[in-house]
Amino acid sequence: MDELEKTGFYLVGYGCTTCIGNSGPLSEEIEKGIEENDLVAAAVLSGNRNFEGRIHSHVKASYLASPPLVVAYALAGTVDIDLTTHPLGQDQDGNDVFLKDIWPTSEEINELIADNIDADMFRKNYGEVFDGSAAWNAISSADSQLYPWDEGSTYIKNPPFFDGMTMEPEGIPDIEGARILGLFGDSITTDHISPAGNIDPDSPAGKYLQERGVMEADFNSYGSRRGNDAVMTRGTFANIRIKNTMMGGKEGGYTYYFKDDSATLQDGEEMPIYNAAMKYKEDKRPLVVLGGAEYGSGSSRDWAAKGTILLGVKAVLTSSFERIHRSNLVGMGVLPLTFKDGQNAETYKLDGSEVLSITGLDNGESKTATVTATRADGSAETFEVNVGLQTPKEREYVRHGGVLHYVLRQLAAESKEAG
């Protein structure tokens, strides 16, 4: 490490650092250069996530590599290089230095392991792990079977999933007069839907934290605040790289709010997706999200589905779903729909300003449904879509408003019978 540190390389703490966008800031000069010249900056990292913008909001491209390759690419200063034939740089005498010149042999690595790693190291680090640190043990806790919610906490909040819940399930009624909250293209990942990285101070989540006295330096990340639905719902579709196509290519979690059915795309009021969803909630408008192929790919992030339902989205209509995200949507009571093969939003020239009605659901029993998209001038486009409920249990989950409601109603019914 001594020689590496002389060259500018240091080890960062393990855990949720690079993976969740906590690698630290770029220098102001680099950030300014990227913004002013619209550069596609690239990161090479030995972490485990390479989603667009995940490592840093100004770094669009990320490549995963071993730690020695991270050092090698940094020395070369570019990813546009063939490390097997091009030198990384020159030594003090001006001679070319290639990757093979600095790459350790297996014998060297094994020798280092044998000299530095033994059983005592593990005993020292893990022998008292369950005792907890002094800081952890100093945290006060209540001796109670019920968690004492702290209304002032910005990390852990009583979630609203059961608010207004009744003993009878809602069923799967037809969706009438819905607005399109977002119109997205192909390959929208769960990181686009629910980012895990840094919280922008000008975003709805950033403003929420500032209103509660949290300084920007203490924002932490979305991933660390997943116990607070108010932060996570505000962060849904708030990825800085997501593109809502109705916004004409603008990046970030923005959409148009349409006040009435006669509004065209040009009449829409631009605002963050969360703000628009809350205004539609006041209007008692159901919401639908439209996407392209492979919607929900990437890590199986629960908040990508939780945030969707808490925004008021009743259905997601895409060309295709990633398998786990579709299941997660079902588990939260969101209806997954897909266009017929070869079709998408462009097939019907949908621009996001249409009012949608989704009929013929037959309480989830029908394998297809009819979508009627009504434009501002009163003209309408009608087409058939597939209902993505694959099993009787999935239909039951959505009828109950999600698996949480289903389980709680089952427990309540069993308790009533036993009592």
C-alpha cells in the first residue's frame, strides 16, 4: 500500500460505498468540465454495480474490473485502450511500461497470502462481533413488543401500506380516466425506478430532508434511508439519468401534470414526478406507467415496486418485464400489463398526454384487457393488451392490494375464528 498511496491510490471502506454511490465527490474542475462539454465520463471500479450514474451523478459509464485492473486503467488515464498491446505509461527513464510488467504472478500472490493472512486475524476481527461497539451499545431502546415509532426520525418511519385498509379486498376493478405518470423507453432498470445513490438537494427527497433540519452533508443515500417511505417515494423515478420521453429527452425524474382532459402535451405543467403524482392524488386520478422492453431489469429492488404503488400507480404497461420486478409489482398490488407482440407505445403514437381507460379485467380473470387512449381533441385509440397475472395466487394478491394486505387479512381471519 505504501507504493500505491504514493501514486494516489487508497483503499476505501468495505460495505455500501462504491456500490451505492458513496465513493465521494469529483474535483470541481472535473465536474465543471463534464457539464460544460457534455462529456461521457467513465469509471473503472472493483465494486459490484455499474448502473448508469450509480457511482457518481456525473459519471455515465461504469465498468467492473479487478483491483489491479482498476489501478492499470487509472494509470493509463483512459478506457479506450488495449492493455495487452499499449503501454500504461513510461518509467523514470522514459521506457514504456506494459500491464505484464506490473501484473503480479500467482506465486507472488500466494506468498503474500501465506505471510499475511492467518486464523488469528479472523479471531481478532470476528470473535466479539456480536458484542457490539460502544457506539451501538449506547443507543437507547424500549423494552416493548411494539416498535415505538419516532415521528422525528428521518431514517425509520411508520409505513403507510395499511392506511385505510378494510377486511374486505378491493378486487381488480377496471381503471377509468387514468393519467400517464411516465412514458419510458427500453431497458429501464430498477435503479432508474428507485435509485440507491446520492440524494440531490433540489429533488423532492432532498427538500423533504432539508425541511426537517437535515444538512446536505448528512443526506446519506436513498439506500440508507429505505426505512423512510417519505424519502423513498419521493425518490421513485428520480434517477438523474432516467428519461421520460414525453419530456423530449430531458434527463431526471420529471413529468407533465395535466389539469384536465383537454390538455395537450404543450399544456402540461413540468414538475418532478413525485409532485405530479401527489397532485393527481388530490384530483383522485389513477395513474399508469408506460415502458418499453426489459422494464425493471437489474437488481431486485423492493422499493422499485413499493414506490410505484405509493405514487398511486395502478398499472404498468410495457413491452416486456424483467421476471422478478413483475413479481414484485404483483406483490405490491400493481397490475402488470404488456403490449401485444411487436407493439409498444409508439405503435399507437402515444405521447403521454392521453387519458387511459383499461377495461375488461374481469377482476383479474381475463388474460387480456382493452386500453382506450383518448387524446385532447376527443379522438381515441383502442387496443388490446395482455394481463400479466400468471397464477391464481397472483390474482388473489392483486385483488387484496398486495401480499402484505393478503397476509394481514388471513391472520386477522384466523384470529377471529380462534377467538
